[in-house]
Amino acid sequence: MKALTNLVGAIMGLLLTLVAGMVQPAVVLPTLGGIRVVELPTSAQLAAVLLTSLMCGARVGLMTAVAYLTFGLVQFPVFHAGGGLDYVLEPGFGYLLGLIPGAWLVGRMGQRFPLHHILSLWFVTMAGVLVVSLCGGVHLLLGTLVGHWSMSWLELLTSYWLAPLLLQMVMACPMAVLAALIRRLLLY
């Protein structure tokens, strides 16, 4: 029964991640004349994988991340710039690989520690964001060392590491709130 539950959780997590890839995250800012919606130049796939891990555990989060990567690498255009095996050579692929340890860590921490407060959920989500960012940074560094990227190290660091890290840190806040609401609803 546990295996079936994990499989259903992974399928739902994969569907959530695929849908999240089609949603453009945005932030609402107050202005003098009302409000303004500013779209963020990122996607919500990381948030979906981490939310799945928080709610369903490490095994389901890991299965979701692996399934998502598999979908993208077999030509389904679910990644930011498409899909296929050639995507391995893109500067952003390290972040996709980072989904695997990030999902596992968040799910494991969610299983081990009592996460009843938004702040603890945010902390765990931030740990996942940092692991994914670290994996992306290592991929960028390795590509730079072998001379694969045409951009300078500083440009790569700014465009593919610092900007996404800041945006994902912003997205960790609503994920913690959403996880807290779902956990209360499900009586965790």
C-alpha cells in the first residue's frame, strides 16, 4: 500500500511540476494609482518539487524530480528552453540536476523535524533552494573550467546563479505559507 501511495504522490507531484512550468510567477506591488503586477523572470518548477517534498516526503520528492528530469531529457519541452539530451550542455542544467538532492533534503527534513510553523517550513524550503543553487553553481564552474561557456565567469555568475537564487528565495516565502496551510488542512 505504501508503494502505491508513493507512486500516486509522485505522479501528482510531476503533474504539479509540469503545470508550474506553465505558470509565470509574479509579485504584486502597491503603487500610487493602485497595484502593479510584476512578472518574475523564473519558473515555479522548483517551488512545485519542493512543495511536493514537504507534503509527501523524501521518496516522493525524489521520484518527482527524477520523473521531471526524465520527461525533459526525452524531448518533452518542459524545461525553460525546451528539452532533449542537448539540454545537458546548457548553463542552467545544473539547477535541474540539483532538484534531486534538493527534493530529497527537503523531504527528509520534513519527515525528521516537526514543521508546524511557517518559519520552520521556510527554513527547510530555503535549505532546498540553497542545495539546488549550489548544484547549479558547481555545473557553471565546471563548464567554465573546461571552457564550455561563451560567457565570462562574472556574467554566468550574475545571470545563472545570483539572479535565480534571489528569485527562488522570494518564491520560498509563499511556498512555506502554502505548505503551512495545506498541513493545517490535512491535520499534519
